[in-house]
Amino acid sequence: MNPMLNFLLALTAVLAATANAGGPIYDTDGDVIIGGTYYVLPRIWGAAGGGLNLASRGDNQCPLFVGQEPSEVNKGIPVRFSNWRSRVRFVPESVNLNIKMDVRATVCVQSTYWWVTAAESHFRTMFVTAGRKPEHGEDSANSFFQIKKIGDNLSGYKIAFCPEDKDCINVGIKVDRSGVRRLVLSSTPFEVVFEKATYTSSKTMSIV
């Protein structure tokens, strides 16, 4: 085949993949998020609490649930983004991807990728829990999330659960009877910003 034709076909494939991707996500410094770790913090600073952590529930130490620090001065544990299908280097908006808590070890001796699971209760609240790394070829629909821009705010976003790349549901905050703040599926989104973390994968886990 003609080398020029090969080049044009490859270029067309790359451009098509890029066109299908959302725009880039920006951090609080106005920089495009390409890789690394980021604190997920409330968009409005103050009584809305702090960054994210991992918390057990009730008398069961495991599994761990993704929660929020009660104090705005605590940035908690940062996250990493991975596994978006579009061939772009930056973390894209409104595209299915995986989110992982960037922590060295947990008491449950497991990975800390975000999954959605139903609580064992009458109300069947859908919580965000920490679980295994999604493997290629398995049914990992419950591990896909999307980051969506809030209005015209450059750095303001919300996170949504998108199991089939459609019918997305907002990720919000629920305060349980013990006062622990947890990430759940909700009609009210948890509005967030992403701030660069300044260390490399050595954070000690924070458990509520």
C-alpha cells in the first residue's frame, strides 16, 4: 500500500479518536490534567468539608467506602485517573474512565479503584466503594465514572457514575448516622475542583 495512504489512514484514525474525546480537565492552577495525582476538594471552600478519604462502615472493617474529610483543612487522599478509551494524552471530560485512590496500602489489602455497590439496607443507597482493579474483558460497568464541567467555571466539576456511557447519575455526599460523610449516587452533585498533589504514591491511608 502507498506509504502516503498509510499515513493518511493513521492520521484519520487519530483525529477521529480525538474528536470523540471530551475537552481536557483543568486543575486549580489552570493546567490541563495529563497524569499524576490530584486532591478532590469541594468547589466552595468552608463548611462543605475537605478532601476524600477511605472509611469502613459499621462494625465491618472491609470493604472500604470512599468518604470525605469533615474538616476543610484536610485534603485527604488524592486520586489517579486511568483507562479512558479516547487516544488523547489529557484526562478528558465526559468520557468513561476509572478513578483510584492513590494510597500505598489499606487494612483490607486490596486495590482502591472506585466501584458502585448497593448498601445492605431497606433504602438501597448506592455507595462508592474501594475495590479491585477492573480487568479487561470482565463486566466492569460499575467502575466507570465521568468528570463533567459545571457551567462556565473553568475548574469547577462534578463526578458522575456512567455504567454504560449513558444515563449518568451524579456522585454526591451522604452523612450517615455517625456523622461520617460518604460518596453516594445522588440527585445533588458533589461539586469539586482538582488540586495537584505534591508527593508520589506514599500517602498513609486516612480512615474514619
